[in-house]
Amino acid sequence: MSLAETQNFFFDLCAKPDVIVSLKKNKENTLKKYFRSGWDREFLGRYDTERFQTYRNHISFGILGGMASAFPVLRSLVSDQEWNEVLNQFYLKRLTRSPIARHVFSEFSEYLQKTYRGILLKKLPYLRDLAEYENLDLKLYFAKDTANQFHFIDPSFVSPEEALQLKPVLNPFVELRTYPWPVHKICREFCSPKKVKNGKYSLIIFRHPQELDIRFMEGNLLTMNLIEALRQKPASIQEIFQALTKKNKIHDLQTFYQEGIAVLGLFLKKGIILGYQL
């Protein structure tokens, strides 16, 4: 039984409804279309057609059916017919390679971003960015936990001068994105291209360290630059602020430090940073 023959058979079994109908009517003739070897056809013919139906259901309603829960916003914006057409196009192009559901979700997102050329792009001009955003939620949700253990220091128990020497520890499950569409606001009530305006939307997307749910925060130049700085090698608050003021040519250092300390406090409260170390 060749790999190519087997792949073609099971692919068509899932993608083409008439194959399972043909198997139920005449299993032998249906298998002849896919397998040259009589021994292969005899071997597969031993299985009840219900076994093939179960396999088809697993793919159609299990892995592919899970797309709706993986991309809830996108699914809510299209009709049943539109959704099924997109899924069928994705599967018929053989762009899924993994039996693991969350990997298939990523493959589907990549398909919408890079390959899809259908009519939904007119209806939803933000389709590609929305697919990337929803898949990013999945990526962070399923990301493997790190084993790092930290001993944190409460900055309220040290002097202001000593606090500047503390090193913020960034939550490892933080992503930065700048989208041309407000993908974080899109929903059934806010999806019309007349309402959803093209622009520049900076987002901090992160997994909460205790609740483990995915959250977001709108960013600005300071917050985005600050997180980028925190991604670098461990550095004190003072070292980070000095680098940022130099990079952005900021002269009002006192105001910048005050705003920066306030932003770090907000990051800590939200779970974007985990705490401070010496």
C-alpha cells in the first residue's frame, strides 16, 4: 500500500462527501479508484464503512470543526456557507500537515494571511490581520510554561534611589503587534468597513501569569519602547530609562521618569511584568 495512494484516499474521504456515499453503495469499486493492488483493496475492504465514516467525522467535526472555537470573532462575522467554503478551500489545497488541532489552527491562520484570495477579503478587508491576531491568542495560550523561579523585591520597601536600581522581569508570554486595523475591537456590532477605520493600532498581547487567560492593552510609543527594552539583557530601571531618553531624544527627564515609573506600576498590576529583582 503506497503512501501516495493512502494519502489520496483518506484526503478525498474527508474532503469529498461523495466518496463516503460511494463506499456505502459499492466499497469494492470505490477502492479500485484509489488502490492498484488487489491485496490492498481486500485489506481495507475488511473494515466496516462505519469506520471510515467515523474517521471522516473526526476530521470534519473534530479538527476542522474546532476552527470555529479557535477563531470565534472571524466565525461570527461570516455565514455558514462562507465559513464552510473557506474551510473546504483550505483543506482541499492540502495545507494542513499536522494531526494536532492547535497546529492545524496555525496552518489555517497562515493560509488566510498568505494564500487566501477569496471574496471575503472584500467583505472583511482586515481578514488577514484578524486571523493573525486570533491565532496569536492561541499561540500564547498553548505556550509552554517556563521553569524559572524568581525572588522578587517590593519597590515600596526601598528608597526611590534604590528602586531605580531594581531590574524589572518581563512576563515571557508577551507579544507586541502594530496592526493597520483595530482587530482587538472587531465584533459583530463593529465589523463594517464603514465603521472599522484603517490606521495604526499598537497592542500588547499577553498571557496573565496567574489567571492564564489572554489579555491585551493598547500601547503608545513609551509603552512599546519600554517593553522592547525589557526584552534585552537584564538592566536596572535607571539604565533602561537612560537608554530610552537617549534613543527618543527626550530632554524633560523628570517627567519621563515619572511617567515611566507609573507605566511600570501599571505593567506590574496587569501582569505584563512579573516583579523586580536586584
